Amino acid sequence: MVKLIKIMTAKTVKIPESRINKRKRRSILFDIAIEKFFLIIGLSCLFILFLIMLFLVKEGVPVFKTVSISDFIFGKEWYPTSENARFGIFPLIVASLSVTLMASIIAVPLSMAIAIYLAEVAHSTVREIVKPVIEIIASIPSVIIGFFGMVVVAPYLQTRFGIDTGLNLFNASLMLAFMAVPTIASISEDAISSVPMSLKEASYALGANRWQTIVHITIPAALSGIWTAIILGISRVIGETMVVLMVAGGATIVPTSLFDPVRPLTSNIAAEMAETEVGGTHYNALFAIGMILFIITFFFNIAADYLSEKYKFKPN
């Protein structure tokens, strides 16, 4: 008790005002330095992206001196090394979009089921085991997935469906869906888990059951993050090179069925870039394909930003 009285009656040690001002100045200067550092990093990223875009335009535009833009985009024949060279990339664009669409049809429902299960249904122990496993799957190199598609999936499809080759649009879609599922599921699970508990409790208080709450409250509230996850997954699919190079079949034709071999834009660049003469028309045409891919990816990112803002949860 005596010690407590001494502590209570002891004089308060005052810190000199000059020292306090120095600390404030240091804190302000540190905050400004960090802010400028991240500003420089952000501007550097934009500058590098601009240089990449400039390089693509510089190397790709000269091809349009040989072939018109309409013939390049809507032409159905790609024979860049023949005597009468033709540079129509319409089959390549259709192949890329077809593979992306089919992979999305497979990946999105499966990813959403996994995300909802982990966030709303699974026991915490199961979640702690399954979530890291999904994220580890996302780190598997694409060449391994492509090798699996060639060695395991292709022979199975060929035997099971009696087709000429197992390297086709469906095989590529399956492998790309396998690559997209971890990305979409992981980000969607984070978005669903971040929905405020008060919203769910209010739904339960009004008499809704678990699934009604998930469908009508949780998912709409997390829709912004879910759309972002889906667009990111689709962007990875449409930009993937190694898997489609290994398992898509490599035929420059407009597909008429799921089991037709195809050649998407990315695999065409990877397959032919090493064989081209630098500065030649074929070389410029491959860079022009890169421009098309850049534009497609750019629009996907704009769509992701739009949907994310449109469905962002805004509590009253």
C-alpha cells in the first residue's frame, strides 16, 4: 500500500516539447518517404507496361503493310511460310475463345462449390487442411499439367470416345480448368469469409436457414470479390501457353466439335517464334498476335474492375 501511495503521489516526468516535435517530424518524414516509394513503384509498373505495349506495336504494326487488318483478323488460313503466305488468325482467335469458354464452364461452378463449402460448411479443421492444399495446387508448374494431359488424359479420351487424337480442345479445356480452379476458389473463399457476421445473424433472425442465407445474403454480399476471382481465373486461362501448346493439338482450324485439335493464339506464338526471321513478315505477324492478346487481356481487366465496383458491398 505504501508503494502504491508513493507511485500515485510521484511527480510526472515531463518529456521536453522539442523531443516530441522531433518525433512527430520523423514520423511525418517517414510516412512521406514510404508514400513516395510506393508511388515510384506504381509509376514504374505503369511505365514498364507502356514500354511493353510500345514494343508490341512497333514490332507488330508493320505486318499490316502486307496484309490488311480485316484479312488478318477474319482470315481463315494461316500459312506464313508458304510461297503465297497467308496470315489469317480467325481460327486462332476462335480456338482461344473456345478453350477459354469451355474451361470457364468447368472451372467456375466447381470453384464456387469449393469456396462455399470451405467458407460456410466445412469444419475449421477441414478448412485448415484443404485451403493450403488448394493453394499448393495453384503453384504446380504448367508444364507438369501439360505433361499429365499428354500422358494420361489424351490416351483416355482417345480410347473412351474413339477419336483420332486425345490432343484436342476438350483436353486443353480440362487442363486449363484444373489450373483456374485453385485461383478462383481461393479468392472466392476469402471474399465469402469476409462477409460481416451481422448480416448472416440478421438473416437467421428472420427465420432463414443456412442455404437461404448463403444464396440470398452471403453470395450477393461477396459478389464483388467473386467476380474479381472469376475474371482473374479466366485471364490466366486465356494467357496460358505451355498447356495449350502441349495438349490442344496444334491444328489451325475453326473447331466444329469439342474433340477437334486447335491452336490458340498463345501456343501459336510459342510454336513459331523460334523459326521466324527477325524483322520478317512472319515475325511481325506473331507480334501482332501478341497485340491481340494484350487487347483481350486489357478488356478482361476492365471488366473485372467494372464488375468489382458494380457489385461492391456498401453497408447502409
